[in-house]
Amino acid sequence: MKKFDIGIIGSGPGGYRAAVLAALRGKKVAIVEKAVWGGTCLNRGCVPKKDWYETAKWIENSRHHEQRGITGGPLQGNLSVAWEHQHRVVGAVRQSYVDYLHRLGVQMFAGTGHFHNPGEIVISGESREETILAENTIIATGSSPVLPAGFSAVPRRILHSDTLFDEGIPAGNRVVLVGGGVIGTEFAYIFTQLGLDVTWLVSSRPLARSQYSGQAKETLEQSLRALGIVPRNGFSVTAAGADDAGAWVQNSEGEKVRGDWILLATGRRPHTSGLGLENTAVTLDGKGFIQTDRHLACDEPGIYAIGDAVGPVMTANQALADATIAVRNILDGHIHEREPLWVPELVYSAVELARVGLNDEQAEDAGFEPAVGFASFKTSPRALGQDDPQGFVRILADMDSGELLGGEIIGQEAGELIHLLAQGGNREDALGRLAAMRFNHPARAEEILNATETLAARWGLAEQIFGAGN
């Protein structure tokens, strides 16, 4: 049997990053994947969806072409052609991914991995079974869409996000979109810009369960309304079906809403069954998430779990951050802790939403007195030059110490700018470091400096942020 320093089950963003980091540190690494290399994020999640988001933004921005001296248009979308484009992008990224693992010497095993005992992983492939030994193992098995109880997917009629990217776009322009979380909010924008007739059904306000501020949610809703995208709130789906005329969903009052096809964006569940965990001391909670300590170590020594398999945050960003922590703890000892709140949270819709750290309520519950620094993009030369001044930067700091507690960036390029606030380690002097940075002009990033300076002036935190004598 082949022996490895680290075995990894699952090749999504977390598993991939763990394999790369461990190999770069000179460890002998094996990675096991039962389906397509790259997992959900690469093949049917964040990578193809952001490709579509870019297309949708091109279409939306074409509204300003004429006033900028660009003739022709308006641009129109074709979702089937857009599907082919993301498919090519995903293929190129996947090949690069596989090539890099090979160059690093990571051994790749195609098949289903499960534990025969804590240090022994059996890999069942199409034609043979193989066993490897691993001194340490990282479970990075991801998640899959979950449908409401009693619902079933119907090919080309009732879909979830996996089937949408795996099987292509169904015939018909009328789509019923169910779900007000991140996935539903993103697809409502993408589908509409790409020319579909969308009926968006949500049981409560979009992003109601998220940690974004009321101001952020209102900015999003205003941006959606400006594009004619208005969800139907209070529609709790209780049944769905398909017939020769298309597909339908029904609420508890018996009202039916019909379309050519339906996309159910109703949450995800972890992939933690069939792993042979009963042959280890690894435990699950009532929702199927693997139980770990704050170092991502399981109850079984030598086994770690990351990403969607651990939850409750189920994003590629969290999986990538977890991979770093797990590998470092394997190599350096259990000194690195998981901080889910400080992993960037993003929504790519009619306006980009990005946040990190505590929100106001969480800060108060933690015993801080939050002070707010605010800067709008409405007066940003860069944002005005882009014809996109909606949004803002909002920073939270402790009123006594000036410690960075959290922040939001709403608007174009928020997903890039949020990295300036995603501070690890000591955050007591984070705002001081931001204030000391040199900025390009004009740039959206300057509004982070403006928000920091406003916070210091308004709340009397100049000494804490800029230093004594300032």
C-alpha cells in the first residue's frame, strides 16, 4: 500500500488548496475525487456563475454606451451561448488545476474514498479498488443542493444549480426562480440581464438571514428595482410539478405559478455520508456536519475536516481559508484557529455586496461599543467615471481602542476591495495600517481611507488610529 503524509478526500477549492499547500511544504500528498476534478465551485458553482455575472454586467453597462460616445446596441443576452462560454472557461481552469497538481507531485486518485480505519483509506474506482495509508487526512467533500421535502428534480423542467451547469439550459424563456438566499439573489439578476422572463418567489425578504446591514440590503433592492427585478415576497412553495406545458410551483393556498422551467435555489447539504466515518471516532451533528474543534481537528486524532463538510458557512471562501488552517495545524501543531466571520462574504447581483467581521449587533453582543465610519461612492471620481456611483464603504471599530471590528463594501469591485478589510491576526492597529497606506487616484479604494478618517474624526479616535500627537 502507498503511504502518504496527508490524504485529502475531495478536490473542491478546499481540497485543492490543502493539496497545494502541503506539497509546497514538501509533504507527500494524495487527493481523492469521486466525480469531476475541481468540485462544485469550479464545475457548477462560483467559477461558472461569476463568468455569467460578468456577461450580465456587460449587458447592464451597455445602457450607458451612447452617452459615452459608443454607438450600437443595446446589447442582448443569450443564456445558451453564455452556458457554452462558461463551459470553456471551466474546462481551461480544470486543466490548469490538474496540471499544477501533477507538477507538484500530488498523487491523484479517481474514485470514492472511505475510511477502513482512521489511517487507511479505501478508494473504489470504476474498475478497481485501491487502499492508501495516510498519517493525516483532510475531509473536504463539499456539499450538494437540497430540495424541499417531497420535491424531486425533473430533467429540463425542475432544476437545481448542479443540473443547470451540468446539463445545459432548458428550452423556454419563462423561468420560475425559487429562493431568496445568495444563490437566488444572484440568479435573479443574471437571468434577467441575459434575457429570461423571471418570476422570483421568496418566502421572506432576499438575504433576510444574512449579516448585511439594512442599508446594504436596501441598496441591493433599489438596484434590483431599477432593473425591473422585484421578488414576490411571502410565497412559500409547498409543491412543484411538470407537465407537457412546462412546470409549476404551488403555495399553501393552492395558488400555482407556471413557467417553462423552474430553478430551485433552496439551500445545500454537506456530503458526509458514505465516508466510513463509523470506522473512526469522527462524529456528525444533527444536520450532517462533521464536528471539529476550533483548529478543524475531528474527534479522531489525525483527521481534519474543512469547508462545507463542517459548515455552517458553506462557501468556497471558507473552504479555502479552512484548508490553510488545517494544513498549518498538521505541520505546526494546533496553534491556528478558524475565524469564519473574518472570511469575506460576497453577493454578486445588481450591486456587489461584500462584508467581513462583526456587524453592529454582533459587536454589541461581544461587549464592544461600535463606532461607524462611512464613505459613499456617490462622490468618488472613479465611480462617477464608471457611471456606477451606487454603494458605500462602512467600517466598524471599537469606540475605546480603535480596533477594527468589521466592515461592508457595497458597489462595483466590492469583491476585490473587501480584501483590504479582511485582516488576520492583530486587528487593534489594522485601521492605523490602512490609514498609512498610499493610494492610487482616482480609485474606489480611496473610500476605505475616507471612511477610516471620518471614523477617527467623528468618534475621537485620532490617537488610537493615527498615533499620538495626531
